[in-house]
Amino acid sequence: MNVRRCNHRQSSVPSFRHFLRWCIVSILLVSCSQTVFAFEASRSTSVLLLSRYRINNNNSPGIILGATSRSSNSIGDSEDNKGPRAALTPSHQPATTTTSDAFRLSIARALASASSRCASPFLKVRSWNDQIRTGYRRRINADPSFFGKSITEVLVAAGTQLMAEWNRRGASRMILELDFVVPAVLTAILGKYYSMWRTAKTLNDESQGAASSTGKNQDGGGDSMLFGLPVPTNAFQPRMADGLTTPKLKQRLGSFLAPVPALFQAGTIFSGVGYGIMAFLVFLRTVLIPSYQTETLPVNVLYASVYTGCFMAVVSNLRYQVLQGLVEPIVIDRWIFSGHGVNDSDHPKTKIGSSQSHRLAVLLRSVVIFIVRWLNGLLGSILAISGMRIFGLQRMKS
């Protein structure tokens, strides 16, 4: 029996390496091709802005001196013609520029660059905050119950992960190994909610939708971009983010590829942090308590992180695309609860809550959505754990 186990473990590692190489190459090709396409599209604009920036920086002293000389009429036409030409390069600055002026100018540039560097982290945080608010507003426009579904997804992710930890450790060790349970639960919440966020339907505001319909919005608005082509965030949503354009077949197929790089990066980072914290805690506990023993073999953090990134980019992407594009809007809202007015966007608020049957329908719809998302979370956990066991990333001690 021991020989068979060893052979199984040796055969699983090469198979996982082949799978790992294939996934990494595929995701890198998609990411690099999108980056190269965006670079080629904006190359001319970037070169033009860079040339203007250099000319403005080199001409700032010369322009001031030239304006002063023209206002005082002390320099002839020949000198006026030579002034801008000589101000194009720093080596041909006018001789009237003193050392003190150059020193003040260098100090001003140093202070400006220092202030911009100090303010850049705050600007990035503010930009991220604006992007999150804009993305949340677009998802609320497409699905008014997105906030309730978000809470449901967080509860489902935490509940399914706690059930897995309960089955792995037992009731007697849950409190004693709480430092292992908390990182695993947080990693599951972040990974599953980010998968839900990336594949949710989006709809622009009225002003943004009008700009997109007239062709003024060149960045696609709330739509994702794939090789310069706007694609919907969900492959099954009936309209693009502008609410008017019907996506074509290639745009719907592109919706499965557009979130792959972001989901892979998020899954790799989240799982890397989670598995890294757990590995450090296991090492620290074995040093402090020599009698402590784990039930599983040590997990390879790199392989497990890359596997989780590939799992989110492929399996979670497909599951949440189908869940939020087919199951909830069509099967639940259109087939099961059609005619009950459970969707706030279809019925005015004066009718909502006016009858007892409507309230009951809204409550039953919430329960059905919770059950469906719970089953989706359980399916994801089963597939993830089964894949880790198949590739030999999670093995019990014999």
C-alpha cells in the first residue's frame, strides 16, 4: 500500500506541473496581448503628450524672458526670432539667466516632484474609491437587488468555509485553531465575492448611456474591454452597459475571457496571503509547541496559490457567469416569480408592499436566491478541494 501511495504522489506532481504551465501560458498570452494592443492604440497620443511636456519644461525660462523682452521692446526682431529657437534645448538658454534663478528653479522642481510623490498614494486610494463607487452604482442600475445578493454571497462564502473547517478539524479544535480558521474564511470571502463582482451585470447612468449611444464614450463605459472591443461584464445580459446596444456573439464569447487575468491575479494573491499566513502559523506553533501535529502534509504555497488563481479564472468565472446571467434573472425572476412584481425595476414603489402576496413572493425569492447561492458555494468548494487532492496539493498524513 505504501508503494502505491508513493507512485500516486509522484505521478500527480508532474501532471500538475503540466496543468500549471498550460494555465500560466494561456493567461499570460491573454494579458500580454491585451496590453500590447492597448499600447499600440495609445502610442501616438503618449508620444505627443511626452513631446509637449518636454518642450514646456525646456521653454519655461525662455518663454518668460521672451515675453519680458517683447513687452519692453529692448530686443530686435532678429533676437526675438532666435529666442524661441535657442530655448528649445537646455544647453542654449539665454545668458541672462543667473545662477540664483537656476537654483530657485531646481528647488521648485524638487519640491513639486516631492509633493507629487507624497500625494500619489492618496490619489491612488481616491481613484480606487471612485472606481468602486462607480462600479457599484452600475451594478445596482443593472440589478437593484445586488446589495442583498452581496450580503448573501458573503454569508454563503463564510458559511461554506466554516463547514469545511468544521469537517476538517472537528468541534473540539475549532476554537483552539481559530488563527487558522480566520485566514481561510477571509480568503474564501474575498475570492468568491470578487468573482461575483467581476461577472455581475452592469448598466451605466442615464448621462453615460446617452454618451455611449452617441459615440462620445470611447472607453466602453461600464463594459469590459478585450483587445479594444467592448464586451459585457456578463455574457448573458441582454444589453450592453448603455442599455441600448445588443451584444454580438463574439462580444458574449469575449465576456468569458475578459475577466480571466483579473480573476487569476486576485485568486493568486488572496490564496498566497492566506496559505502564507497559515504556513507561518503552523511553523510558529511547531516551534513553540513541539508536540503539535497537523493532520495534513505541508501545502506548497506557490502551487496552491497558482492553482487557486487558475480555478477562479476558469471554474468560478463560468459558475458566476451562469448564476448571475441565467439562473437568477431568467429561471428565478422570469420563470418562478414572474407576475409577482418582485423586481423593483419592473414595478413602481407604490405597488411594492401593498399586498401580502407580494411580500410573501419577495421573501420566497430571497430564500430561493440564498439556497441557490449556497449550493453554488458548496459546488465551488467541492470542486476546489477535489482538484487540490487530484493534483496532490492537499494530502492527509498516513
